[in-house]
Amino acid sequence: MAAHPDGAEMVRPRMPVRAARAFPAGAWDCHAHVFGPFDRFPAGPSTYALPDAPPGTYLDMLDRTGVTCGMLVQPAPYGTDSGALENAVAASGGRAVGVATASADCPAGELERLRRAGVLGLRFNERIAPATGARFPGAIGTEAFRTLAPVMRELGLHAQLWAGLDDCVRLVDEFAGTGVPIVLDHLSQPDVAAGPDAPGFRALLDRVRDGAAWVKLTLCRVGDPLQGYADARPFHDALVETAASRLLWGSDWPFVRLGESAPDVADLADTFCDWVDDAALRRRILVENPPRLLGIKDAS
């Protein structure tokens, strides 16, 4: 186990051991993170061990999995310092776009600069750190979205929200009039014990069906990995059946806070392909939807 330059614990991320079985050319991984190189981009305080996941390692992960393009999401320990994210986007050779974070007082000119650097969205985080009972250090909440939404709309930036299911429904309604596309992380964090017929999840499906939000099919923080995420499948199936044109797939590599339970990206990809057994639907979610959200040309 290596150490961050400031002495913090640092871990090696789990890498795929093979390619996904049925990912089409042009597939996107719409949720991953980069960390480092730490000698150039030291991170701030963190509630978890920092992974050694610089741009080259990230691109190796994509290649091993058989993924063409990626969406890199700013991890909380970097706060609003997007240096590592911008460096990774620049190093990707056009394969990656960025989703940064910005505080409410971020000048419009800075958002314009980020847009030119390949940042196509901003992330807002309402989740609570298990170790502290507070937001993750460096996370920016949705109060900033209220202030930044007009400039985001003008620049064509979308918003990514990480929140619990009930908050997801509330926030989609609250920001429906902003004109900013809203993407919900991690299947909107449903309570798997409540089942897909719970009122909150049915309300979410209504909003996704109506085009008010997009949802990322990112399993690793929703279901039980020891059961192959079977407990999350009813939610996954309901979203695919309801609004496949509003879905994205993401791995969440390098799986911070998951430790020894971190999955193999190829296994997650195979689970997606097993559950979405129609090739046209797989292509829509993996290849066609991300460029449509982002307003860019299909890379395939």
C-alpha cells in the first residue's frame, strides 16, 4: 500500500481482468473518477483511502473493459479544484469529458473556461459520509445549483445529483424549470428493501418517463455484490422498461470506500448485458444516450 505525499493512506484500484462480453463499439462508462498524479494534484481531506488512479490507469481500465469513452466525475476530496480532472480530460485524447464541482459564487467566466476544457456538467452531492454523519469533505450541495443554474443553462452544462431517492424526486421537481438537464447517480439510491413498487420509486419512474431526469445504471452502491446485485435488479429492470432513452451506464471505478468488496468493471458490464439482453437497447444506453445528453457527436 502506497502513501499520498501528505502521508495519507493510498490504495491501488482494482483493474478489469478481461473485456466485457457484449459491449458495442462506442460504449461509454458514464461514472468514474481519477485521482492524481498526487505530486501534481494533491487531494484535500478525505474520509476514505485515496486510490492511485491517475489518467493513464483510468484509460487502461477503459481499454481492458472494452469501453470507448468515459465521463469523469469530480471526487469530493478535490473539492472545487478541478486540476486533476482537467488534466485527465486533456490526456484522454478526446475519449473523456469531465463533470466538475463549483461553489455558488463561481464566476461565469470560470464556468466558461471549464466548458472549454471539456467539462460538460457539474455535480452536486447530498449524500452523507458514513464515518461522520455529515457531507463528504469537499462535496458541494444542491444549494449551489440554485445559483448556478442560469449560467449552466446558457453554457449547455448538465447537473448530476447524488442523493437518496426521496431527495431525488424532490430535487427533480424543484429544478424542473431551470432548463438544465438533470442526471441522478446510482439508480437514484432506492431502498432495495422497499421494492420497486414503493411510492417514491414509482414517482421517480414517472419523472424519468416524462423526460424530467436521466438516471445512471450504476449498481455498486445499491445492491448486494455477494448476490450479484440481484436485489437491485427489479429497479434496474423497471428503469429500462420505463425509459431506456433516459438511461446511462457507469462503473464507479475506482470504487472508493468499497475495499475488498470492490467489483471488477468487466463483471459489472457483463451484469448489465445479461439484464439488458436486447442488443438495440444496449446500444441505446451505452452508445447513443451519452452523446445526446452531452450534445456531442456520437463517438462510434
